[in-house]
Amino acid sequence: MNRLPGGLMLVPLILGSIMGTFAMPALEIGSFTTALFKDGAMALIALLIFATGTHVTARTSGPVLAHAAVILTAKSLIPAGAVVLLGLAVGIDGIAGVSILALLVAVDNSNGGLWLAFTGRYGDKRDRGAYLASAINDGPFFSMLFLGMSGLAAIPGTLLLAAVVPFLLGMLVGNLDPKWRDIMRSTPNIVIPFFAFGLGTGIDLGAVVKGGASGLVVGAVVTPFTGALVYFGYRCVLRRGDKSGLGFAAATTAGNAIATPAIVGAADPKFAPYVETATAQVAASALITAVLAPLLASWVLKREGGLTVVDEDGNLLDEESGADPAAGGVPEGGAGASRDGAAAAPNRAAPDTAPNATTDTATDTAQGGGSGGSSAAPSSRDSGEPDGEARA
């Protein structure tokens, strides 16, 4: 899975969609099986959000909010506004068989799980904390808002609050007791494959096929269009340099968005005729963007020299090839850094220390004492041979 960009989430997601399409009854036998592999995705994502929050301190909260604001603006507000303008120009039928409903639902949200999985490897705490953007744009809120259905746009504030409570609690716990950061450090690698599988079970490959070429086109447009917007936000606003390619990882359609067309259709009957086709197209977009976004993000990062694995503070851990460019271990800030560093230092010092000690001993024996150190080493060896011949 590590050989494929975003593979930690992408591979289980595809496997889950296969199981959900062809063997769903096997996942519905109940007890722990159903709880873990079908119904547990949201709980595991919440745990990951909590773990992410523990690594955000008061000092870094400003940058986190700045990143979240850039992503929310570039991934949701600008694309949704563009789709609405298109709708005003051509009507809700849309273009090329893709309704305005399908376009809007596909572009105004993002897959927060994939974002956390990708930035967990190539980003730092600012990027991971920017999950807040996905917490806000998840669900039908922006779709309803931009379609102008005021009655349903007034979503209870408790729903938005509930999405960020785990993150806020994680921040609180991590700041009160920093040891929790170490406890939660390995959480992403543990939970991501499992919640990705659970999310995948909700993607019906039959609906993806039904979406046909139009669904593929939607997904193929969403990733480069919205990804480019977030990329320029990262480069021009946040000044992230070679890490700007991370922006393309936000260019996805959330799995939860598959249900949005039906919600909108129930709220406004004039959209009802578009619901079935829009649902299939959004499902196709969710799957296609989950594949394209990490691939495109990795390509851009590699092209710009930013495809490097970093810890939560942005310290370099590893290159994509797996070699540590620093000292062959985990750098400062990573797990086991002090242990590896302490072990490496004596090994490097040993070749210099041992000869000096031997030389000093030889000098003391041959000359009855004398100054040790590296400067005495050549003279002690040279003087040792005549002394030996004289004694002989």
C-alpha cells in the first residue's frame, strides 16, 4: 500500500467498494464484524480527528486556521460559486448530461479521510489540522446554501459543532498533557485502513458504472480544477513552496456526498428528476477523485521536490525512496529520535577515539609519558620504532 500514493486509504477503499457491491450480506452478519467493517467508519474518523487535535498547540492554531480557511475557500466557496453562475447561465439542466445539482455536489465538499491519510505522510500539523475545512464542507450544507433553498440552508449549528468537537477536545487534551501526543502518534496508521474500508462499502460500483462516461468526466474535472485552486492558495497565500502540491489532495468528492442529491431533491421537487442520475455521477466522482487526487498531488510534489515524509513539526523523516537523508534514523521530533541519535554518535566517534587512546598508551610506554591527542599520534608511532631497535 505504501508504494501507491494515498494507498493506505485508497486500497482498502476500493476493496470495501468491491465487498459492498458484491458481498454486502457478509458484512451484515452483526456483532464486531459489522461494527468494524461496515458501520465503524465514522467512529474511527472521529478518533483520527481527536488524534490530530492533540498535536495542535496554541502556538500552531493560527497557521492551522489559516490553512483550513484557504482550503475551504479554494475547494468549496469558489467552485460552488462558479457552478451557480453556470446554472444561472444555462439552467439547472447543466451541460453535457451533467446537471447543476451533480456538479455542485461534486465540487463543494472534500474527502477528509483521504486528506488526513495523505497529509499524515507528506504534510505537517498545519495540513492535518486543516481537516477542519472538510468537517465544515461535509454534508449538504454548501449545496443547499448555494442553491438558495433558504428553508433547508439553515442547518442546526449543533451539526457543524458536532463535526469539530473531537478536534477541539484533542487540542484541549494535547495542551493539558503533552504525553497524549505520543500516545496518539500512531493512530493514523492504525485507523485509516479500517475506516477507508468502511467508507468503501457505501460506494456501489453498480452506481459508478451507471454514471458512465458522464460520471468519469465529473471526477476527471473536479480533481484538476479544484486542486489547482487549492494549489495556488498553498503557493500564493500560505507560501508553502515545494509543499504546495499538497493542495491537490483536497481535490476530492466526499463519500457522504453521494446522499446529498436525494436530500436536495426531497427539499425542492424541481430537482427530483435529476436525483437518480446525479447520485450515480457523484458516486463515480467520489471513486475517481479518490484515485486521481493522491496521484496528482504526488506527481506535483515530486516534480517540485516536496515528495518527502515529514513529522508533525515539518522535520524531514524520509525520502520517498525510504532513505533518511539526515543521519539514517528518525530526526529530532520523531519517535525514537534520541535513542537512535545517541546510538549513532558513539559509533561515529569510535574510529577517532580508539586510535588516539592506543597512540597515547604507546607514547607513554615508549617515551615515559608525553602529551596525548591527535597531534602526538604521528610522532609516537615514528618514535616507537627507533626505541624498539635500540632495545633490541
